[in-house]
Amino acid sequence: MNPKFLACLAAVAVLAVPSASAAPEVPSDMRLDNYLLVAEDLSDFHGGVQGFFAKRNVRRHGFDSEMRASRFNGYLGYDLTRWLTFYGLAGIMSAKDNDIGLKSETVFAYGAGAWARLIDDDQLDFLSTFSRYRLNGGIEVSHSDPNDLSWTQFDAFLTFGLVNDLFLTDDIFPTSIGLFFGPVYSAVDMDEFKQVPDNKFGFTVGLDMTFAQGVYANLGYDFFNDDSVAHFSAGVRF
């Protein structure tokens, strides 16, 4: 197994250990709905599906080219505390580079991550249109070997979100909908290919929704200097 991937997994595990000194701010009334992978009662498993569609600019022997990659996976998570969740993922990934004639190959992909709700508060006197605001952070490391590239990827994000509770009774409509945005970091190690350095730090925007019975979904888009990543996820608590 790739030693760099093992090191990243170890880092994820360390960051996932709860720390009293780093406990986030949590509302006292605890009347909050689910949000992505975290809910008000963090005591159950949750799982779902994810999809990513990425354009990556890479460099080899001084020549730059554009690599296209996609990943589809399932994930299963468990809440370690009422504000922190840890999850594993497994699925398939494909990558190709038309500039150098690298054909698409689909291979197994796996990884792990941690996700935290740092702030979730309803004190929005200055934004009465919205029900509450949120500050969330997360990290993820994944690995696959498309075209023998030994693709190891580390991602991190910090997002600020504005949420509006809809209080609709029909199960097919969301009970809340929100917008989120914030900085992202994405680093990829691909053996003889090198990621163009200007594309490691970027900005994300997206939409998230929660439904009845613990169902949630979100859409997002990450902007980098030259790269871009579109992503989605949908899941349920059980």
C-alpha cells in the first residue's frame, strides 16, 4: 500500500480524536436539522453516495496537459461526538489525458475522512431572511491507481453557510435549504505527473438540502486557478 496514503490516513485518524479544548460552539436549544453528514443527535450511522468530476492541470517533463478524472463512491460514517463524524468510502475512479493520449481507465478507489460542525447558530438579527448560519470544516484522503498513476488525493475545506428552514409537510420537498461557500485545498500526488502548484488552493460554492426521515443532499463547485471540480452527495441517517 502507498506509504504516503497510509500517512494521510494516520493524520485523518489523529484529527478525528475529540478534544475538549477544541470543542466548537453549539446552540443551547439543539433544535437543529441534519446538515450534510452531521445532525443534532450524532449517535447513529449514516451513509450515501458521492460523485466528483474534475479537470486537473498536470505537468510531466516540463509539459503541461489537462487530465480529466471522475469518481463515484459510497460512504459509511459514524458520529464520534455530537459535532464530529468520521467516515470511510469505496467506489470507482477513472482518469484520462487526451493531450498525451492517456486513455480512460476505471479502477477501485477508497479513502477516509472527518467532518465537523464548528458553529450552528440561529442568532441572525442582521439577516432575518435566513433561519441560521453554520461554519463547517472537513478533510478527506483517497487513493486509486488509474493507468498506474498511484493517484493519492488530500482535500480539506472550511465553509460558511446560510440556512433557511422551510417547515414543509410534504416529504418530497426539502425541510431546509442553504447556501455555502468558503476556501478549499486539494493536493494530488500522481507519480511522474505533478500537479500544477497554482491549483491547490481554491474556493467552493454550493447548495445543500435536508428532507424528512434524515435524508440530505448537496451540490457544489470548486474553483481553482485553472482546475475545477463539480461534486454532489446524497445520503440518509439510519
